[in-house]
Amino acid sequence: MKLEGTNKNINVIKLNLLVVNFNLIIVRYGEIALKGKAVRKRFEDVLITNIKNALKMNNISSKIEKEWGRIYICIDNVKESIDILRKIFGIISISPALQTKSDMNSISKLSLKISKNKINEKKSFAIRTTRTGIHDFSSQDVSIKIGEDIVKKTNAKVNLTTPDFELFIEIRNDKAYLFTEKIRCIGGMPIGSQGNILAILDSKSSILASWYLMKRGCKISFLVIKKTNLDVLKSFLNYWFVKPNYMFVGSKDKLKNKIKIITEKNNFNAIVTSHTIYDSSKNALSEIKQLKKHINLPILNPLISMNQEEINKKCMEIGLQI
């Protein structure tokens, strides 16, 4: 299985949409599948809501359906939607796809349509088939039959190890989904599936610290100290299709008391800061200790063991300019 794209640089992606007009996107999630049935359903619903909101922010209409382990998005603008879906927390991979019936004839017909303009006698290919449900054939039967049909039509060679072209066939009960790539996404948990976190935004590094909590499914409210950071925050959240939620405190005067009042009035589960032990201008551990004395909430410090070079590198990877 080849995953296109990389979390190391979310801006880089290789698309293989061919000349076929894919009108469906298969969405796969990871950690959600490990939850119990009731929790899993709730997290799936949260993820679907986040997908709908992100597409709506970009004026893209869609029809979303789900079944066990999969979410299907019927959509016209597939290429633009891919860039959006890759940055939605909770999705591990997506595939532009076409749907047909799960009988061998329908699968063969669509397979030839997809592959005929991509391979020839000088190219090699592989069929990767998975199957769920009751059928009168196995996954191997499908791979062999479709492979034979493609060879007859194109004279291409089968190569299961390092093919020039891969065709994935996913059979689920009475439907079959055909696609040519699995595009890696950001992963994590969908925002809103975990707790409510207050982020103290006193530097751009605070946004990175908050990003780590967003990836774990937390909903972040930002306590903005410097208005100069607000434009950066808005741009960054828009890049990740997250709705901004922030408040101003004006200055650092009596900041701990202000934070205490805000956390008591709101239903926050924890606070996230950008403290790092490598910042020589601050005594990070002392500041965290003082904050804990004033506020009866967990203090989360995802950057605590990162130096400035590591922080800058990660910021660049996620589209945050420092």
C-alpha cells in the first residue's frame, strides 16, 4: 500500500486523478475505530460535522454517508476538496474513487475504464482487492479476473512488488469502490471529541502548542494578550479550517487573576501554554508552578522539551510562520 503525501510537509501532495472524473471520496479514520460502539458513533458524528463545516466554509456542497469504518463524500469538486480534507483532524487517509455494483462484470468494466489510459504494454500494474460481506468469490478471485481482463485489453504486465500502477478495489456488500491512491491526512482525533482548553496566546509558539491539543481532539479558546498575534491566529485557524474562538485581556497585568476568573466562568478542562525549558529568557518551571498555585486546572505544556530550532521547524511544517 502506497500512501501519497506526508505529514512532514502538509503543503506537498501528489495527485493521481488520471483522466477519470472521480465523484466520490472515501474517508478513513484511525483512533476512532478503537472506541466502544456508543463513543465511536459519537466521534464519527463529530468528524462528519467538522467535514461538513470545512467544506461549507469553502462553498463546496456535498452529500455524506457513513458505514462501519468508512465515510463517503459524494462531491463534484474532488481536487479542491482533497486539500481541505487532508487538514481535518481525525482523518488518516482519503481516496478519490468511483462506485459500482459488486458483481464481477461491473467491477471489470469500471476497472478497464480507469486503467486503459494509464497503462500499456510498457507498463506494469497490480490489483489490490479487499472484501467485506458475503459473495460467491474471494478477494483473490477478483484480483485474478480483473488482472486478466486488463492484460487482454492493454498487454501490460502484472507486477505485485513494484508496479507502475496500482488499482485498489474495495468491495463492501453490494457495492464496490475503485481508486488508484491513498492520500495521507493529518490523523489525530476530530476537534470537539475531547475537552475544552484555554490557550494563553502570548507568542506565536502558543499557536503551535494549541495545534498539538487540537490534533488530540480538543476545542481551543484563545486568551489573546497581544493583538499583533491575532491576524496570525486567524490566518492559521483558517488554514486548518477551524473556527476562531478568542477573547482579549489587554495586558499581562494581574494575568493570573484574570485567567482564574475566566476559567471559573467557563467550562474549561485544562490550560495550554507554550513554555519550554530551553527558553533562557524565562524560568519555565517556576512560571508553570506559579500558574498552578492560582488555577485549579491541569496545565498542559506540549512544547516543554522542544528547543527553538525544533519549534521553528514544526511551525513551518504546519503552515505557521515564526
